[in-house]
Amino acid sequence: MNTYVYSASRMSVDKVLDARYQLYYAAIFMPVMIINLFSTFVFKPLLSVMAEDYEQKRKRQFFLMIVKVCAIIVAVTVVCELGAYLLGIPVLSILYGINLGAYKIDLLILLLAGGINALAFFMYYILTIMRKQNYALIGYGMEAVTAFVISDWLVRKYAIRGASVSYLIAVTVLLTIFVLFMIYNIWRGKKENGK
């Protein structure tokens, strides 16, 4: 389902718009992977430590690590956004041999979505550490339904901007659901411990 969401906006562009828009969207979508890859390199080595902290009920260390990793992902996203604002379109235009000057805002939207997706991916691992990975199916299912419902409509109405916004909305839905599940589990854990 996550793979579908990753591709949904591109499939809508392929279905609704002509070939030149497909090339434009592919070009500005490519940098989204940078945030995801870098974030994975940051948090994957920490997962075993976080799992041990959670298992040993070192809740303070566990939550501090969550805050730290989220802050790093946000910082990487901000740096990527600044880089894209200053150099993104000229560099991508040279790489692809096309003029992408009209799509600066769309590139920034997609990079923001990439940061949100990286946070959601991290939250998936947090839920796994909490042994609540079954909630992932609900989150990814709702994300996929959201993408399915809005992608074609937004692309028809707003072209490339619609594709960018549809991806942003879908990953924001996923992050919101995962964060709510995490908060719920923390609250439930405190309530059970209080008894």
C-alpha cells in the first residue's frame, strides 16, 4: 500500500496529463528520495537501542531518542528545502535538460512531503518497537484510500500542483494516524500502570 501511495500521484499524472508533464513531475519528484534515504541512515542504527530502552522501561531515554530523531529529520528536511529553493530548479533543469522554472513551488511541496513521509516511516518503527505494528495496516490502508480518492481529481484540476499536493496530503494522513496511535498507546500504558 505504501508503494502504491508513493506511485499514486505519478500514475495520475501519467493517466491525466500528456507526456511532457510526466517528465516534469518525474524530475521534481526524484529529490524526495534524498530525505527518506538520509533519514533511514540516521534512525535504523538506533532502533536496537530504542527497543532495548522500551523493553527495559527506560521511558525517558526512549522518548528523548524519538524527539532527537524527529528533530534530525525536520532539520534535514529544512536543509533540503533551502537547497531546493536556492538551487533545486536550476540543477534539475540541467540534469534533465528541460526548463523546470514553473515548478519551484511543486518541488518544495514534494520535499516537505518527503520529510513528512520520513517521519511517518520512523513512527512505523516506533509502533513496531511498541509491538503495535498491526496498526500499520490501518495507517497505510487509510493513506492508500486517501491517495486513491484525491489523486486523479487534484491532477485533473491543478495538473502538477495537484499531484504534489495529493502526495503531501496522503503522507500527512499517514503520519497523523501513526502519531495518534503512538499517543494512544502511551496513554493506555500509563493508565494500565496507574492501576
